[in-house]
Amino acid sequence: VSPLNSTLRSRVRKNILEELYTRYSEDSVCNCDSYLDWNEFINKGKDNKNIIPENMDTNIKLYSAFTSGTTGKSKEVEHSSETILGIINQMVMFPNRGQEERASWLLTILPPTLVAVVVAMICHPLADGKTMILDPYCNINDIDLEMMHYEPESWGMIPLFFSVLLDSKRIPDDYDMSYFKLFGFGAEYVTAEFVNRVQKFIDKHNCKAPISSGYGQSEGGSDFTIAMGKDMISIGAAGMPLIDTNIAIFEPKTSNELSYNEIGEVCKSGPGLMLGYSDKELTKEVIKVHEDGTTWLHTGDYGYVDNNGILYVLGRESIKLFPDKEFYPLTIENKISVFPGVKEVVVVSGEDRDHLGFNTITLFIVPNEEVDIDLFKEELDKYLENNLSEVEFKNIYFIDKKPISKFKTDRKTLKKNYNIR
């Protein structure tokens, strides 16, 4: 059934109608004998008086979702009401209930098939007493129109949304964004240069809300950290752990805990851990009980915690170059992103077929539209030689735009299309 079934078409804005028409058509309705009209379905339960008894077990499987699968195989994650509420209770420390004016929260496009959307972007603001604006039927390229139409005080953001706003030609130079009280994002790591571009953009438009960024995973119930706006500009900064959450850094795939400022695997204990994957053997690889009896989620992400307790996440992989060099994608992308003319950069690693157990690095660069590409390539070669001489790039490709899958950078497609193993 089309969402237009329960609204007045005359009140739906043109850009939303156009998007709906691309998703729903008259031909999409099944006319077979088994077809049940939505209104018929609703009416069948209209006079039902039977009361279904509640199941008071709060830790039975309630909700399943799939991870994005942009770096590896997509996995089915299972959660209960207890694991979901374990995160929400930590995020809503001072609910805004009882206020005459409730703050608004905008949710565009992002589907409720992602744990972060359900927990952090729907349940969290509702539990916090905010007015939820559900806006799923807008095109990704029209979110600038949605922002200017609703003028929300908070917005469930991801880096891709910021990219659209930065490229928008419809936002007037003197447009005032002072209505924002919260302005931040999650979903994937970004370079400091990208954050600088966003900061310049919101400063230009009179937005007083600080940029913030958090960190989490579907397997851990969504958010792990409290966003730390003032530290966001530091590469990989992801905030401090939620109030009942412990984050520690271990040697990868071990229970040997590392100290401050030592890079290792980011692990989490505390409320919100998934019941498990649908694949129980795979669950044992990431949910582990250590010698002291504490249950930890091994995220597979690399990072460290500084002396102030702030977590820094450097990415999903450690790139080992022969014979003894080790790098992380974000650190390389961060250095290249500051070069004039670079709009976006993606680092992808592959197998070093000449040296077992080591990697190669392939670079994908999206240049700004206005650059002289030949001069740009020449100057970039010099920059890489002077600033990243210790990194050996197998190939450098210049692409029009980076591929996106499920709202994230799709490294798997780059590997497949360019035959990187």
C-alpha cells in the first residue's frame, strides 16, 4: 500500500510526491485472488476483544537487523528489549519531558532496518521527549529542501548527508541555521579535513551548535560513546564511553589489555550487547568472556584511548606493508585529504601476493571539478613523495565519485571493480 493511502495528496510537497511515484505505482499492486487490501486487513481486527497475554521475559529475541556489509559479509544481529533499552537509558540522562515547547528531531530517509536508526535515531529522541519528524520519502539529493522546510533543532545525521549539504546549490548564502541545537553524525569515520569543511559551512550559516561525533556498532546496540564536539577535529576522536559502558583496548583477538595511547582492538562491555548473530559459531568469535568473567564485544575496529579517556577509532583494518610498516586507512586518508583539489579520498588494502601475510595499498581519489587534472596529478605525486614517502601505493585511481552502499563508503565494490583481492 502506498503511504499516500493515509494522507491528502494536495498537502504533500512536490519533491516528496515525485519520490513516492518512483517507489509506488498502480502496477505494483497484486490483483491475484489472495490479495488483501490494507483497509480490509485493518477492519478484520477492528472488533477483536481478545487480550494477548504479555511475555515478561525482556531478553527474548525482539528485533533482528543486518549489518551494512560495506567492508565484509553482512551479518544478522539479534537484539531484545533489554539490550535496546540498555543503550537508550544511557543516552537519555536528562529527558525533556514536561516542557511546553518540545524540541524537534528530524529523521530523513534512513530505514528502520539498521540498529542505529531504531535505537539512536528513533527510540532515543522519543524517550527524550522530543517531537519526532519522520521523513522517509525524500530523495537523498533533496535533504537540503527537507532541512529548510522543517528547520529541526536536532537531526539524525550521517556523513553522506553532510556531503549533500556541502554540494547544495539551493541553500542561499545568507541562509540562517541558528535553529540547530545539535549537529553531529555517526555511521562511519571521516577525515579532519571533512570536519573542517562542515565547520566552515555551518559557521557561514550562523549555526551555533557544535559538531559532534559518536561511535558504536550494531552488535553493541548502537552508540558506545557520548559525543565530544570540541575534540571532534582530532583525527578519529569519537567521545567518551556512555555512563554504564566500559571501553578498553586489547591486543587483537586476545584478552591482553593495552594501556593509554596504545593502538589495538576496540572492545566494549556493559549494557546493549547483542544476543548474538543468527550464526552462533560466528557469535563466539566476537562475544567473549575473559578470564576475569567480564563479557566483551570484540569490535574488529582499531583504535586507542588517550589520557583524558577519549576514544579514537582508526578504522576496521590494520594495513601491514612489507617488511615492517603498519598503517591505518584513516591516518592515510587524513593526510591526503588536506591536499588542495582533493574532494574525497578512499584507501583500500589488498593482499600482497609476493609477501604472504602483508598488504598492498590502492588509493582512490575524487578531485574537485574545477582542477586541471594533469597539473593536479603532477602536484599530487610530489606531495605524496614528500609527505607519505614511507607508504607504498600499488595504484592510484582517479574516480568521479566514491561508491555508496547503504549510506556508507562501499569499499567492497571498489575492490571488486578494480580486481583488488
